[in-house]
Amino acid sequence: MDKKTFKLIRQVAGLNQHEFAKKIGVSRSTVAYVEAGYIGISKEVEQKVKNRFSDIEKIRKLTIGAE
């Protein structure tokens, strides 16, 4: 998962960074750093997003279509 998909999932869910972080069990700063590209998305965080937001493939297709 890339940072663009990560951010799009949050935006489509209608959540701010704090709310999204709480839902996936990470800090808000982790969400901000990932979205800014300062850090990569760990496998653990990616799995948490996939578990919480099961429509990830639908969202990924939207990302690809937007490019």
C-alpha cells in the first residue's frame, strides 16, 4: 500500500487523521508521517488498515483510476 492509497482510504471514510489513527490503533503522528512520506507503511499498519477497512480493493481501484 502506498501513501496515496493510505490517505485516500482515510478521506473516503470521512475521518480526520486523529480519528483514523484511533480506528487502526496507531498514533496520529504515524498517520501524518505516512501521509507526508516521512515514513513508509509497515506491514503491521497495512494489515490494520485492511482489517478495519475491508473495501480497500475498491478504494485502490479509485486511486489507480485517478492517476
